[in-house]
Amino acid sequence: MTRPPSFARAGRPDPTAVAEARDAARAALLGCLVSVKACLGSLDRVARVLKMNGYVRCPRDFSALPQVTDAAASLLIDRSSPTTPL
């Protein structure tokens, strides 16, 4: 049985591991948005996001942390543009 992507552990900073970690970061953000929508009833009630923290479970030698957290931040920015509601 495989774990859901949001519980994945980032591995070595090779392109495949970074891509998988980026996918997991996006999945984690989408999970957060689902929770917010469940609490508020609609994401239309979210005016803005003030801050996003990213935590990556990885070995000490994994150096691609900015690329991983950027995937979630980019998704949030893309989804919150003035023309596209969350």
C-alpha cells in the first residue's frame, strides 16, 4: 500500500524526486483549501492569503526545498489571481 502524496518524503534532489515532492506539495495545499472551503462554505469568502509556510519532510542533504515549496505557492498564486477565484 502506498502512502498518499501529502505524506511522501522527499528524497535526493534528482529531477524525479523533486517532481514527486512538488506534486506532494500541491496535493497538501489542495487539502488545505478543501478544509478552508468546508469551514467557510465557499472559497469566495477568502479575500487574501497573508502568509504561507512550507514544511518538507526530507533528508538533510535534500537541497531542493525552494523548488518544492514554490510549487504550492505558485498554485496558490495562480488560483488567487483577480480573474480566477480560489
